[in-house]
Amino acid sequence: MSENRITRIAIIGTVTMGGSCAANFLARGLDVVATDLAPGAEANLRRGR
């Protein structure tokens, strides 16, 4: 039996819940791909807002 491990997570929407999930998954060593159409979303996510 082969072992299937999740190594990458995709998140759509990075406001409160999505940002929290991204931080949680990153802290556990997973790769996180996130997307959000809001202006400034990437900067806000990187600042933890």
C-alpha cells in the first residue's frame, strides 16, 4: 500500500479565515497556494491582516 501525503494546500480567499488557515498550514510545513481578488490581498496576507 502506498502512502499518500498532502504536501500542498490551495486557499481561495485570504481574509480572516483563509489567512488563519494559511498561517496554520505553513507552520506545519505544507506548501500553500492562495488566491484572492481583493486589491492588496497579497500584501495584507503577508502582513497577517
